[in-house]
Amino acid sequence: MTDSVPESTRQTLDRLYENPETRLTSLFELAPADEQVDGQLTMFKALANEHRIRILEALRDGELCACELQVVLDAPQSTVASHLRELKDAGLVKTRRQGKWTYYRIGDTAVLQLLDIADALTGDTV
Amino acid sequence: MTDSVPESTRQTLDRLYENPETRLTSLFELAPADEQVDGQLTMFKALANEHRIRILEALRDGELCACELQVVLDAPQSTVASHLRELKDAGLVKTRRQGKWTYYRIGDTAVLQLLDIADALTGDTV
DNA sequence: GCGTCAAACCGAACATCACCGATTTATTCA
DNA sequence: TGAATAAATCGGTGATGTTCGGTTTGACGC
């Protein structure tokens, strides 16, 4: 299990600790499961874009159709559509089709918590 | 204030609503302040990388020096260093220098909330 | 069927990010 | 002072993300 550690790193640990093998094992225990990180990464990637953040903020008060979101973002139709696709793929928004229009809404309100916490983290100048 | 809207979009709104000007104004009110979005974007960008997520998860239980994080990530020194730089720039981690070693710790525990919520959002298969 | 329109998809140019070897900067200790 | 070492920085290359005109799809009314 500790075989993949580069030799240089192992040497470093040898210098740092009396019992490097034990320390190595406890460091490996700090690594979360791959599935967990994958899921978190999917979320944060989906949120790491200004247009997509603005879309989600606009949907706080309720659903909007794609054409209305074009107004909010002030961006070309194809650009808005591709961002909506990404948000939908990530499960952050859900859609409802009504005639020619597609209405978008927040998929899970926990996303709004993410937006709020991220805002609070940068907002206060402590 | 509504001057920057493309003509095609304005035409769409004309078809959709009886009172397009009023609707235009209310749509603009859905747009959050630039500073808010900038801050949120900084956060999510910093979190949108597998290595950086793993670093933060590893720091849950307390501080670690850069060389220990190299073990956790199993990545080259320069790679780890650049990710630590980004996390520090975003304010997500703080540093403490002791001799040759630089110890990293979580800057604000609210970050852990972000990680937890993101995990929960993808974890449950409702 | 046919024209119209909202939305989705495609593809190519462009921008940004990630990786990592090599080098430099600090710090310790002899 | 000089050797050793942890960490930061630099620079070039490849990977990934974004943009947006053009096209296609699907729904509506005539």
C-alpha cells in the first residue's frame, strides 16, 4: 500500500520521524475515497464559472426560461445554452418543457447554501 | 441601463410579455453585484481541482507541512507547491513557518462546510 | 405542409489551467 | 563559509474550458 511513494519522499520522512512507516500509514489515512472527491470535484467545477454562478443566483426566486436567462447574462444564445447544459449535467438545475420554452429551476436548494457560504467566505474582511 | 440588450433579445421579450420594459427591469434585478460573484468565483475556482480538494480534506484534522502533503497527494514537489500557492492566494489555507518547514492549515472552517455540502449533493441517490 | 421561433447541438478558434523538471531562495547545522 | 534540505518560483508543453456563429431539432399556428 505504501509502495507507490517516491524514494525521495520516503527519505524525507526518514529524516522527519522516528518511526516513518507508522507516520506514512497515518498520512495515507487522511486521503478520502475517490468517489467522494469525484463528486465534490464535479460540483465545484460546475460552479467555477461566472455565467453559471449568475444563472443559479437568478434562479433563487423561481424558474426562468432560457430566453430570460439570456437577458440576465447578456450573452449569446449558444453560450447560455452550453452553460445550462453543464449545470443540468451536474444536477444543479432541473428543466421543464412547456411548448417552445424550456424552464430552468434549482435542482437542490443545497446549492444555494454553497453560494451563500462562498459569498460569506470572501465577503467579510476580518 | 437596459441599453446593452441585443435587439434580438428585445424582440423575444416583446413577443413574450405584454409589458416588456417592466419585465426587462425585473430581470436585471436578478443579477447579483459583481463583487459578490467575483468572490464566489474565486472560491469555486480554487476548489475545482482534485489535488486541492485532497489537500483541504487532509487538513481537516490539523496542520501538515508541505512535505507531508506530498505524501498524501503522491505528487511531485513543484506540483504540490503550486496548488498550495493557489489555496493560499484564495485565503483557504494559512501558513506557519517553522525553520525549514512550512505548515499549512485550514484558513476558515466554513470551507469544510463547502466540502461537506458538495459531498452530500452528489452522495445521495434520491 | 410551411414559415416561425426557442432551444439544443456542432465545431473550430481562443483562453485558461495543470503539470513537472530545473532552478532559485531560505534555513539549519557543522 | 559551505554542504544539505524544504519550499517557492520559473518556463514550456499539453490538457481542459470557454466562446459563439452556424446549423439542426422540436413545437406552434396558419
